[in-house]
Amino acid sequence: MMVIKTSNAYSLIIFAVLYGCYLIDHVANAEVHHHNFVIKSSSYTRLCSTKNILTVNGEFPGPTLKAHTGDTLIVNVYNQANHNITIHWHGARQGRNP
């Protein structure tokens, strides 16, 4: 049998209500983000050496996308390079959201 002190029970209820409001706020404020990625071959110079590399919207590495819990990302990828490509994601930080 588990005995919970009254003050702890109230604290737990208050925490649950506040956390529920936090979740509802994030879901209610969810946004849809649209991005267009244009993949091109571009000249890139580093350490006095020039190479052709694939860039995303002229950037290497590609752009950073930011979203919140509940948001939807729609990414259109246009491959204007002469190579087949694979897009992969990494570096996603999901604090407090396993």
C-alpha cells in the first residue's frame, strides 16, 4: 500500500495540470514549415584547393531547419546536379521528448 502525503499529492496534481497546459499550448501552436532544397554542383575552395561539390541552396553544409514538437516539415527537393543523391537528417535535438 502506497501512502502519499497530502502536500505531495497536491504538488503532483499541480505539476500534471501545468504539464498538460504546456503540451496543449505546443500542439495548439503547431506550424507547418515549407522548405525548398535546390541541389546544385558548386565550386568550393578550401586550403587553396578548388573542387566541385553538391550544395543545398548554395550552402555547404546544408541549411539548418528548426521546428518544435508537433510542427510539420514539408521539404521539396529539386536535384539539379548530374548525380543521384540521398538526403538524410541528423543532429535532431529532442530534449525531454525521447
